[in-house]
Amino acid sequence: MGRIACLALAAAITVGPASGAVAKTLVYCAEGSPAGFDPALHTDPVTLDASAQAIYNRLVEFRPGTAEIVPALAERWDVSKDGREYTFHLRDGVKFHSTPSFTPGRDFNADDVVFSLGRQWRADGPWQDYAGGSWPWFEGLSLPTLIESIRRDDDRTVTFVLRQPYAPFLADLAMDFASILSKEYADQLLVAGTPEKLDQEPVGTGPFRLEENRPGAVVRYAANTDYWRVRPSLDSLVFDITPDSGVRFEKLKAGECQMITSPNPSDVAAIRDEAGLKLLQGRELALAYLAFNATLPPSDMTAARRAIAQAIDKQAIVADVFSGDAVAIDSVLPEPMLGGTDTAAAPYDAATATEAVTAAGLQGAKLRLWVLPGVRPYNPDSGRMASAIRNQLRAAGLDVEIVTPSPEDFANSSLTPDRDGAVLHGWVSDNGDPDNLLAPLLGCEAAGIANRTMWCNAGFDALLAEARATVDPSARAPLYASAARIVAAEAPLVPIAAPLDTVATVDAVEGYVVSPFGRHNFETVDIVGGN
């Protein structure tokens, strides 16, 4: 057995002193420390991995590796004919974690659902101060105004009544912020005057319970032996906090951890070649794109935008910026999503690109390219990508200037209607629903808010509105496909690439499934082999 595999197994497998049983521990080199453990309060992926994905469950969840919604704490659900009422029938016998500070007095029931979602829905109540007056996900999805009521029908049944039909509602409830917490534990904390412990000493129903959190150093979990699904194969899980990606790779090679995520693109080839290591990759529901200002020259005409798009060599960008770990795309709607079309980018031809730019009257035209350099979830090197696009457009005949404002200025200027040129930006899916992509990036109401193109198309908006009110996925899909075709025809933005989420493990790690949302879940992970 190779040195890495031996070290990894030595670190991961120990013999229990009492029973003689083999205990399995996975050490995951994480990018950072969690900011807390209440998923409703936090938006950063590191925190959501450490909380929602490890400690909690939701009424419905995404099937691993997909955006498909499947039952979780709710065994099943019914939707009324008018699409406004969602009734969830809850699973029986689900137990909350026991911790040094809390012993559950009952199993999970409807009270926990009403508490977990209701505290975010009501503008008043004892938990508003705890949240600092804001629930970022719940409010960002406009759920306070969408939901008319949250009703406890009985111990095993909860009904959400919406003010209007909203098909993405199930996908919203599968998101991390909708994790179910213990009302009994929350009430205990309120009585003790320590509500902040809900975010520090969590109690959930998920596959692991928190044992220790030392910020900047380590987070330790133990398997939930009463887990309602199959008990995790791992006995314990350790997040070794290692912010530097190069150091994470070195720790993986040395056997100090068994799994890392987000390695440097330049290290991916070395991981492939390293004996004892393996690389796992999966398509993320994310994209890097170039957003024009469709209301100002030189990009106020469809022909001009299409010509500029044609002059971008996406395959070259994937090879150079992503080191090949992305998919060059032409469709704004990624193929795995409902209504998604063939996303493969058309072959690039320099002569044809120059002809298109000339035909559009753009030879010598000035174009400012706004970019915030750095690493993004959808782009490993925004500055490098901007330089590549500038060089390609210059070769086709445009006069391109890169503009790099401060992060604060970029946030404001990139959304200003009088901003000229194009913005290099990106998107990562929150819930896998097409509305979560198309409405904020291109909807009329989002212009100047999240829609950096300032493009507004009444036909496009009408398709989104119809799809939003249509519950049947088979009826929604063609509506989104039609909306994507409008975007392709008018080219308010240029889809460039969809990244691959990259995870590296030692050979002994099995059962990990790459998430299209960039989340990291260890429920199905196992360590196999022996020393």
C-alpha cells in the first residue's frame, strides 16, 4: 500500500478501547471556520457545510448530486389545485440530538417546523433580536410577503398557505436556511436568557452532532447513532481549518487529512498523477458570464451584442483560466436545470468573429470591461479571464479597456443604469430552480438590482410569470426553454463557462457525491480498506 494510503488509514481508523470495534474518522481540510451553526442566519458556504449539511435536515432535500427534490423530514406533501397550499405530512420517530446541555423530551413534530420557519416569517417575536432583525435567505427570497400563513394542523401535519401560486416554493424549502431546529431546545434557551446558544451549540436531527468547535483550528462531530435514515458509516467527522489551498493539498498528500475541496487549478493535474489520491468532479449549477448594458452603445443593438459574443473564444478561456475544469457554454440555462438546452459552446473561428464585428460596425469601437479581480465560486481568476476576453476582442477589432474598481465601487457601478460597456460576473444556484437564475439576472424588475444588463423584455418576463405559477414541472420546462431562446436571440449577456466542482480524496474514501450547489455533505461517506 502507498505511503499516502497508509498514513490516511492510520489517521482515519482507530480501534475502540472498550469494544474492539474499528472506529472511522474522516478528517476534512476545510477552507475556513463556520461563523455559527444556525443556517437561517448565515450565507457563506463554509458555514452552511458545517451546519445545515452536517447537523440538520429539512422537510424536503435535494437528492445527492442532483437538483431533484425528495422527501426528508416530510414523508410526502400535497399541493392544492390552485397552487397556493402546500401540506406536509411529517415523518414519525425522528429524534433530535442529545447534547451536554440538552436532552430532548419528545421526537420531532409539527411544532419544530412552525418554529423554524415561523420565526423567520414573523416581523415581531422574541427571535428578531437574535437575528439582528434580518433573516437573509428568507427575506432575500421574498418569503415574508409570499407566505400568508404557516399552520399546524396536528402533530404530524403542517400547511403553508401562499398569497399566490409559486412553483419554486418546494425548491426554496430544500435550501439550507429551511433547516429544522428543535423548538423545545429554543424555548429552553429563551427561558435561560441565552438565545445566542442556538447559533453556538446546535441541536438538529441530521447525520452528525457537534462535539467541539475551536474557531480557526478544528470542528469535531460525532455520528448521530439515532439517525432516522441509515446511520453514517463514519463514527466521527473532523473539519481541520486550513485556509490556504496549497497547504490543504500538502496535508492531503501527507495523509493529515483525507479530503480537500477547491484545490488550486494548477494542482489538479498533480492530484490526478499522485498515487493514493483520486479526483472527483461534478458539474456545478453555476456560470461565469459577460453582462452588457443593453441600453447604451456600443452594446445597445442586438447585432452588436451577438457580434461581440461571437468574438469570445470560450474553449480557450476554459483551458487557460479553468485549467480545463469547466464546460464552455452558449445557453444561459444550464442543461441539468428544468428546461435547459444543449449547453455546448459553438466552435470559435477568428476570421468569422472579425467579419461579424465588422458587419456590426464595431471596428475600432470602444468597450469598457468591468471586473473585480480575484477568486469567485464561478471563476477561479476573474482578472485572468478579463485579460483573455480583452485580447480576443481586440484581435477582432474592438478597442477594449479593463476597469477594476474597488469592491465597494464595483458593487454599485456594475448595477448603475448609466454604466457603459460590459461586466464580467457570475451566478451560483441557490435551489436549482430556473426562476432563481433567470428572474434576478434578466428580469425587468431586477434591472439595476441584480440584472446588470438593464435589458427588459416583456415576452421573456411573461414566460417567467407563467412558469412561476405552473406547478407541473413538465409544463414549466418548455416555458423556461422558450425564455432561454429569447436570451440567446437577443444576447443581453454572454454565458462563458460552467465550472466543475472539484474534490480530492485519498483512495480509501468512498461514497462522497459531488453537489451541483457546491455544498459538501458527508452523510454517505465511508472509509474502506485496512492497514
